[in-house]
Amino acid sequence: MKNSVRRNVYYLTLTLLGLIGVTIIIYTTNWGIGLFGRDSFNYISAARNLVEGKGYVFALDNITVAPITHYPPLLSIILAVFEFVGVDALVAARYLNMLLFGLSTVLTGILIFRTTKSEGFAILGALLFPSVVVFIELHSWALSEPLFLFLTLLGFLLFDKFNKKNKLATLIGLSIVLGLCFLTRYVGIANIVSIMLVILIIGVGSMNKRLFDSIIIAVISITPVFIWTYRNYVLTQTINNRDIGFHPPLLKNYISAFHTFITWYLPEKSVIGFEKFYFYLVQVLRVGISIAVFANGDRKQGRALKISQSMTHRKAVKIG
């Protein structure tokens, strides 16, 4: 009975936090959804052009249009559905982001609970999500990030369910969500590859079963983007208006990433200007700890070897 009450309080609290998230975006978009330069323009204009029968295009002038290949189509397709039923794409983007912010808040709590089995940690995580300024800003603009973030969290939830239940229907649902994520932002390929690797390396079942599951994910999730890429190549002779290249991270990239990480724990004012100092200090500590751990391991191994040799010598003396 006590567990039942606690679980009901947990679900009620998650729902309340989701509604708080919706309320936050209502407030931050009181004057309408924000427009972020060319990105927002392309998403909104493409939705309107789809409804008008022009295709996934943007206007070059009052007469000429050009196909959009740089931006994946899912967000514009969803906004076009709203346009089709009479809701302006700008208004629809605002309502969509309100809903996505609330749902992502709830999904965060659910995922943390399924990982930790703690209602307290789950509620804390769900509380932190709508408190992050970056997330609030993202959901206040007509961009694809809110949809991508929601689909990513939903994909992780379905993967967790598949990992525990190992049902084909869940695997297919997971693959569809990963495909939609890829159609929202091209970086969604990272979700597909990472989940496939986890299944292959530590998944449930035999190697053949894990390989079969990975192939299903690859075929279902990548096929829509393959078709989309083929369309773009036929129209523009480019691969989604992107160039394939290798860009290894430089030292400044590592320091920038470290700056972001350390500001999770320290006030940003105490970090600005000292990023390199903190970065190199942590590297020195890492090397020192690694040397200490290896040295301690060698000492223990040497001690164990001496004990083993001593016991072997004693046995040899007794036998002799």
C-alpha cells in the first residue's frame, strides 16, 4: 500500500513538472515563437510551400523557388500538417515546442527512474530539465532541436524496454523513432550507431540474434534518410548539401568542452579566463592518479607473487 501511494505521488509529480514545463514555454513565447535566422525561415516557409503544393522548397524571389536539401524535412512536415488544418506554421511551432518541453521533462524523469529505481532521483532529474536555461531557450525558437531532443529521449526509453523485454515490436518501434530522429537532424545517425554498438557488444541473446537486431535497426532507421538523400542528389547532385570530411578536434575544442563541463560544478564567473589552468590541472591530476593506481597495482601484484612463490617453496620443501 505504501509503495502504491509513493508511486502515485511520483507519477503525479512528474505530470505536474511536465505542466510546469509547458507553462514556462507559454511565458517565454508570450510574443510568439522566436525566429532564428535562416534556419527558422526555411522550416516555416517549407511547411507553407508543402501545403501550397510547391514541394519542400524555399523562395529565391517572388517567382523562383529552389529545393531545400540542407535541412532534414520532418519538422517542416509536422508543421505542414498544422498548416493544412488551418493553423499557421508559426503558431503551430509554438504549441509544438510547449508540448515537447513538457513531454521531454516527463521522459527525463521516467528514464532516470528506470535506471536508478529511485523516485527521488527521477523527480530531481525531471525538476532540473525545465530549469536549464539552454533547454528553455531552445524550446523558445522555431528550430528542430526540441523535436530532436524529444525523439532521442523516446528512443532511449524504447531501447531500455527492448533491452529488458526483447520484443520484436519494441525493436521495430525503436527503429522507427531512430529513423524519425535522423530525419529531424542529421546528427541523429549518432543515436543509431551508438544503440547498434551497445546491442552488438552487450546486448541480450546470441551473437547472431544481436546481429539480426542491429540489421533491423539499420534497415528501418536509415532507409528514410537514404530515400531523402537520393531525392536531394537527383535534384542538386549533392549529398544533402554537405561535404564529407574529417575534422579531428583541436586542443581549443577540448578546452571549450572542458569549459562547458566544469561550469556544471563551478560558477561560470570563476571559470572564464581560467579554462586552460583548470584543464591542465585536471590532466596533471589524471596522470598522477593513473600512475598511483598502476604503482599500487604493481605493488599488490608483486606482494601476491611473493606469497605465491613462498607457498610454492613450502610445498616443495614438504614434498622433498
